[in-house]
Amino acid sequence: MQYGSAMRTLRGVAAALALGLAAAGLSGCAALRAPATFEPRTSAEGAEQPSVMDFWSIEPFGDDTAADWAWELDRAEGWAFVDEALAARLRAAESGATGLEERILAEIDIEIAVAAGETVAHGVGNPTQRDVYTESVEGFAARVGPPPHATIERAERVLSALAAGDHASSQRFEERGYAEEWREMVRRVVDALSG
């Protein structure tokens, strides 16, 4: 399945979930999260923050969406697949997501954009994550060779904006007390792209 087809499928699932949540009287993305290994944090008011999330680490491939996207790299034929992921994030940022469905789609685009940026970092020989979740990334980079300069520049631009911005993924980490760690992870990937 190519990136466009995979994204259409993800968008369809997200739309159906958003409609189902709305019909059930639920709002926000919290109902979609699976347990993670993080310890709960305490808010400024002393209340324990829930540890129910769809990520297991604050790394580029530390969430379900990015890990699934990495598997698509096994079939990707070149850097155009990664470029499309980065371009999708740029389009989503320009659209100004507001409703529940748009927030879910924006979060998906952000997670994939960070994974795409880390894929480019692997391609330039400077990865920030190397583990079982990046085996497909390493195979892809070895198979297709170094990324074009334009892909590196796009990844730097997209991830720099994510590290500086206020958006769905940083908000979900903010809710659980990990926003600064998430931004720092994104900044490490940006540094890896330019270093």
C-alpha cells in the first residue's frame, strides 16, 4: 500500500471514530488511547495525570502511528514516499484543523511527519533512534540511498515548526506532563538533520 492509499484509509478510520465518539457524547482524543509504560505525573494542582496514551516512548517511532508507518517503508520505492508524508503535514498545518476529526487527522500527520524526519536522519547517517522500531527505516535508507537535498530541507522546515509550535501532539504530551520532552525529541531530530 502506498502512502496516499494508507493515509486515505487512516483518514477514513479517523473520520468514523470521530463520528462514533460524537454520537456517544465523547469529545477529545483520550478515548482513543491505549496504555503506555509511562508513570503518571502529578499536575500543578496535585492531581495524578492519567497514563493512558497511544505511545510507549518519547521517540520518533515511539507511537502506534509512526510504527505502522515504518512498516510501509518496506514497500516504498524511494524518497517520494517520505516527501509525501512531510508534504501532508505542511498541508494539514495550512488547513488550520479545528474540529475533533481535524484534530485526530492533524495528530496522525504530526506523528508521521516526525517519523519521516527521523527517516531522513537515518538517510543522512545521523539517526536519533535505533532499535527494533527502526529496522524498516534502516532497511529503507540502505536500499534507496541518501535523501535528496530538497527532502532534507523539507524535513528540517516541518520539524522545526513542530518543535516551536502549539499543536495536537505537543498538547497531548502537555496533558500528561511530557510536552518539553516531546519538543526536545523533535529538536534532536532537527539537529540530526543539519549535523
